Amino acid sequence: MNRNLIFLYSVSILLFSIFGCSSKKNNNLSQSDSVEKQAAEYGFNNIQVIDHWNLRYHKRYNIFNLNEQVSQIKANMDVAAELDFNSYLLFQKDAFQELLTWGGKHKPDEELKNAVKEVISYGKQKGLDVYLHSNQFAWPEDVGVDFKDSKESWQVFENAMKELIETFPDVAGYQVTGDETEGQLDTKEGLLKFHNLTAKTLKSDGRERIAFMRTWQRCGFLGVPENELGVGDEPNLIYSIKNTQGDFNIANGLDTEFIKEGVDGTRLLVEFDAWREYETHNIFPIYLGDYWAPRFRAVADAGITNVGVRFNWNSGRFPIIDKNRPWANWINIYAFNRFVQNPYANPDDILMDFCKQYFPEAPDAAFNMYKNTFDYVENIYYRDGEKFLHHGGLERPRGEPVEIEKVTQAYDKMIRLIDKLPDSNQYKKDLQKYCLIISYLGRTAAGDKSVVQDWKNIDRESFEELAAENADEW
């Protein structure tokens, strides 16, 4: 893998003379949209990139070293700034703990700390507010305090927040995961105290910062959103949820518990996943314009003013901004950008504009091809609406795989649509190659080991990314 292809971008090359229609002055709407919705420009306050990989895992630099991760963040920021994003979240995990002294009891990783300072400064230059993240009550062992609801734990955390803003004064805020953690705080009172203390302490030096709580979806005890969301909370506290009811599986519907009229939309940030944690890992496209369109309409109808999109998930491979792979899930960043400009936009208009730009020889053929990618991926990854691939790969099985016959049928249909692209198109061969790779994933999961060696020979990187070395265990 040539790392330079990932990291050495310039905005002018990277953005492929980005969408003539990405400018808010050039927002093409369908005639089917209502006059009112054509005239109105919906205003989102916070348009956020969610970086779920870079600077997330401490000392896990075996594939991408620290400098390479910093370079990838900067490349993402270049794109984000060009597309009028205004914030960038580093979705850190155990790496966050290594940034602080925790009251002088821990030796921080100075190299990592300097890297965070560097990207915060770079983001500021690009007009991006940069946020850090961690789970609730998480700190190094040498702090000597157990993770639990105790006076000592609360003091450790409050002191850490004060050290955070002293160490990184230009940080725009901090996000804490309220669920999916060790569960030290599993009561309404505990979680709200945690996040309100975070919000209050972040602004204790007189500077305005935002605290994000992620997420309410598994914290049902917090109450009814339209009656209780934000009531009595610090004004700088926002709740971050996924657009899906549950995780980012395409089989999951809209989170109608929270994305509905009557909630305080200023208190919510709704997350989308463009790279696809559960399907493809940006190895092959899964066009989400049709899937996202009703969700963006619901977000706007509910008056929600904050949205974010994931550029990655636990991997530096197959970056979504790779200038050599705009044919993959870059379409989802493109669509997200257009929906942010107008959440009532017609997804067919968005897709056709994309196809005219990247497939000028045959935009209609490309349009039909992208339209089928959702069904193709769903047929490979889901059986009767249930996922069986662990986070999109072969790490460990969950449930029953799709039958080989169904995989073959789905592949045959998809490859025929790709083959209709003219040979002159520069992306046709890549689409053919990675369509085959995704079919190999389905076949391998279904027990066909005959394709494993061929997969490894054709594309070692996707083989490793999707954990195909575990094929013998399936």
C-alpha cells in the first residue's frame, strides 16, 4: 500500500474540483420539491466530522504511525473545511487517558499530547472546532481511584476536565459516551450529573465550550425526549444520537423516539455513517442517498440543528477522501453535503449530479449502477434483515450467513450493471474488482473456501481489512 496516496493530498486535487453543486449558491432542487422548501435554506448550527480512528488507540501504530494519523486528520480537515463543515470530533478511547497527568499521578504521552495540540491548531486555522471524546469514568490505573459513583471519582473527573481545558485551551468541547461503557453510572441522576458537570467544568475558565452526551438510545430511563430532553441541563449540553434505532446497520429504521416533532432540536446532534462500519468499509460503494433522504427530512421537520457524519471506523485503510477512489463511498459524503444544504432535496437529483461529474461518458449507466449498490450489499451482508458479519468482516460469525446461491445472484446482477459502463471510464476496473471482492466475502462466510486464496492474491489489503484470515473458523 502506498501511504502517500492516502496522506499527501492537496485540497485542489483531493476535492476533484468538488461538486460544482456543493456551493450553497448552486443547490439544484427537483421540481417535485414544494415551493416553500425550495425557497427555504435550512440552517444547521453544527456540521461535524466524526473521526472514529485517528488518535483513538494509544500506541496502536503498527499499521499507521502517529505522524501518519495526524496527516490523515489534516487531510480530512482540508476536505471538511472546503465542504463547510464547522467541527471535527476525535472519537478517542483509551488514547484520551494518556493526555493528562490526572492530578500529577500519571505521566502523559507527550508525543500524543503534542499531536492533539497540532490538530486542534490546524483545525482552528481551517475554521473547525475540534472536540475530544472518552467514555464515562475512565482513567489510568495509577490514579488509584476505582470507577464508581463515589466522591473520589467525581473529584477525579472534575479535576481532569479542568486539566483538559488548561492543557488544550483551544479545544471546543468534549464528548462522553453515556452508554456502551462499563456502566458505572446507569441511573438517570448519575448520567445527568455526569454530563452537566462536564458541561459546567468545560466553561469554568470563562470560555464557551460544548459538552456532548452520547447517546440516549440505550438509556431509556432518562425519560421522554419531547418532555425532558434538555430540561434543567446546562445550556452548553447537547445529546448526540445515531439516526438509526440502534446501531448503523442499514436494516435499522429511523430513531423515531428522538427524531420527531416536539423535541428540542437544538439539544440534539444526529450522526450518520458514510464509510460504513457494518458494510463494505469503503471497499465497495453502498449509495445511501435514498436511505438518508427521509431521515434528513425527519431531522429538519423536528427542528434538529446539529448533524455529523463518520469519515471512518476503527481503520485508517480505505480512507473515504482518497482521491483515487471517488467511486466508492465518497458518494455518501457528497450526498450528506447536499442534504445539509437542503434536507428536502431529491436524492435522484443528487445522484445524477454526482454521476455527471465522475462518469461523464455514461451518467445514466452509472446512476443505475449506484442505485443497485444498496440491494447488492444488503443481499451479501444480511439474511432476512439480520446481520451476521461482525462489524462488516469475518472476525467472528453472528447468526446464519447468506446462501451462496443468493450471493451469486446478487453478484451477477451487480457486475452486469458495472459492465455497462464504457471501458473509457477510469473507475470501471476498480468497481469490477471490488464488486468481486465483496462477493468473495459473502462466499467465504457461506463456507466456500475456494475463493480465499484468490482474494488474498487479488487484494491483500481488503483481505486484511475484512479479517478474511479467519476464514478457516467459519
